[in-house]
Amino acid sequence: MDFQNVNPLNVRLNMMSGNLLPMTADNSSFPISWKIYSILIWLLEILQTCVLIPGCFFVPKEKALKDGIIGIAVGMEVICTIIRICTCRGQVQQLIQKLNNVLSVEDEMMRSIVIETIKSMESPLKFYWSIGVISIIAWSTQPFMLVFQKNSFFYVDYKMPVVYTKEPITTSMFVFGSVIVVISSAYIFTKKVGTDSYIINLLLLITAQYKYIALKLSMIFQDKFLQSDHSKSNKEKCYLNRDDYAEKEIKVLCRHHNAVIQIMLMLRKLLSLNISLIYVISIFRFCCISLMIISSVNITEYAFHEKWYQYGKNMKRTFMFMIMANNLEIKLSTFEKYNLSLSSFMTVSFKFTLRIPLSSINTNILLIITSITDLLLIFYIN
């Protein structure tokens, strides 16, 4: 086993997204065809960013916030993560080399634990990528219906606020821009899933090593060397053999544990900036959603300070009903059980901390929270 062949899904996502992150410990490069493919995808994303940033200034604030700023934030997260890994390519290759050395141990228990740990995230990642891409395509193809309704278009007609030419926009240019939005949005999400899969694969391989060490350590102290002969001399010999075996295995396990700790320290140094960025971007996304909710809550605030009380009873009653409806609680929740709020997060985080040390699991939690956040944003926009 090694880093490249232990997780085929990670390899496929890395190639399909065009990220081309390091997969081996040497300087072996990807084929020229995949490099050209990656360059074309990056050119597409650069084009999308160049027309998206100015587009946010030519559309209403609500549309820029809902469809533009969040897309820019996701793109910046992916770009910064990939740049960080690529600029530290030598360090990443050293990390992969140490992982390959650890995985090269010829132990069937090691193999089964690693495969089982990797398999645990394979289905969620496939579901996350497929549902995300389908939702993005369904969301970004909605403007194509406008082609059958009118002949001239404006910036607000695009699903994302992009600027390819001056208003009014012709039908051919509108279709071209919409196709670019669909393809670039699907690829930027695929790039994000590819980087998440790459980081999760690193974390899962280290998690598998800790599981292996824990099981191996428990097996060392099992009394497998006691024989059925209960004579005193045989018992003493058995205990001596058991102590020799345990001491030998403990030394090997300690060396293995030291190697895993070194890998963990390298990984922390490599991913500390990325995890901080994921944390900040996740907060930014929830803040954008809260701003959109707040703007929808204040629909009666301005009218309340006008002379609505001078109208008839029907008008006043209707306006009062609107105020009452506007004061209803608006929240982001799952099946009306768990609210996405700071207090809910702190409650779950506190209870989780009491059970599992955050030093060994917080990176996985942040990645999973980010993935859930992306799906929530996709379904919210739709």
C-alpha cells in the first residue's frame, strides 16, 4: 500500500478537477495531456473570476451578496488551499514518503484497518460531489428559459453577476455567458471536493495508524503464550517468553508511533493555514446568509414610520397582519430540531469536547462542517 493506490477516489477527483496535487514522494509529473487539461480549467476559472468581480458592482446588492460574493469566497478558498499545497510541494512529498514508509508494513491488520477507514468516507464524498454538481447545474441553467421569453438581456438576468459585454446583451452572448457560468461553477465545486478529498485522505491515513497502534497494543497484552500445562516450571518459562515477546513488540510499536507523531506534526504545519481559512470562510458564508435573512425581516420597518394609520380599517388590518407575519421567527434548522446558530454550535462543541480530545479530531470536524455548509448554501440558493 502507498498514498496513491490506497484511495482510488482521491486520485480520480484529483485528476478530474485539474488540481494535480502531489500523489507520489518523487518528482514524477503528470502526463502532458492532464497538464493541458488542468491549464484549460484554470483559464476557465480565471475568466469567470475576472467577469464576476466587476459584475458584483453592476447588480443590486442583494443579488451580488446572494449569487456573487459567496461564489468568490468559495473560489478564493479553493485557490488559496491549492496554492498552499503546491508552494509546499517538497514538504508534501516528504509527508507522502513518510506515509508510504508507514503503510509499507506487511501486516494484514494494518491493511484491513486502512481500507476500512478510507471506505468510511468514500460514500459521503461521492454523495457530496454528485448532489453538489447536480444542484449547481440545476441552479445555473435556470436563465436558459429566458431565451424563449425575450430578445435582449441584462446583467441581472445571469444567474451569477457576470459582465461579458455592455447592456443590453444579445441572445448569443447571453447563452455563451450562461454556458461559461454553468461549466465554471461545476468545476470550481469539483475542485473544492478534490482538495477536501485530498486533505481528508491524509487525515484518514493518520487516523488509521492510531487505530492500528491501539489494536496492536491491546493484542500485545493478551495472554496468548500461556500453555495448558500448569506445572511451575512451564509457567515460569511461559511468562519469560511472554515478557520477551511483549518487550520486542512494544519497541517496534514505539518506533511506529514516533513515525506517526512526526507525520502528524508535519501535517499540522502544512494544514494549519488551510484549516484557519476554512474556518473564516465558513463564518463568512453564514454571515452572508444572515444578512439576506435580516434584509427580508425588515420589510415593514420603513412603512411603519409612514402615515399608515390614516387609511381605512381594511388597510390597517392588512398592514398589522404583515407586521405580525414579519415578526415570526426565521431560523436555519434541520427538521426543526437543530438551529444553525452560535449557541447551538457551542452546545454541541462543548458536549463533543467532553468525549473526544479536539487535538485529534478538530480538523475532520472543520472539513465536515465546511462540506455541510456548501450543501446548505446550494439548497438555500435553489
